[in-house]
Amino acid sequence: GIDLKMSGSVPFVDGARIYALATGVTEAGTVERLVAAGAKRGIPEHEILAWCDAFEYVQLLRLREQHRQAAAGEGGGGAANPNVVPLDELSDLDRRILKEAMRQVRKLQQRLELDYPG
């Protein structure tokens, strides 16, 4: 499986915080921060929207898995990580979209690396 919190959500949240701090944006939500700070940084709108869509999809998968675990009675004991989604249980479509979402994580990280080297 893949830990969608650490591998998916956290990079978007951290990237949004970095850009918000760098640009003085005061928005509180990740998507709002990405949109406002990205516009101030001159990042192309299609790139920002791809990051936002990817972040929201990762969050959707996390919530769906948490709901599935709760319905199956797996979430109470704390043994199963509610953020880990078994890849073999995803549909082909979900795997393809998740793969693209992970590409967007890499693109955000690469842009951050270019904007803030070292």
C-alpha cells in the first residue's frame, strides 16, 4: 500500500505553506494557499489547478479508505494505518489517477527546489 498522508497530502500542504510564507498570503486552506500564492509567484494557472486537483483526489482516497476501514471494523484498535491504501484494491482508474497525482507531487517538489535551492 501507499501512505497517502505522508506521500500525498503532506507534500502539498508543506508546499502551500512554503509559498504562502514566501508571498505573504494569509489563506488557511491548502488549496486556497496554492491558488493565492501561486498567482503571486507567477506560476501558470493550469499548473496550480493540477496541484489542487491532485491534492483533493489524494484526500478523497484517504477519506474513502478511512470510511472503508471504519465500516469493516478495522479502525478502532489502531493497528491499521488509516492513511495507507492497498494499491491492489484500487480500480484501474483509481490507480491511474493516483499515479498522476503522485506526478503532481513531484512537479511541486521540483518547482520548490528550483525556487528555493539548497
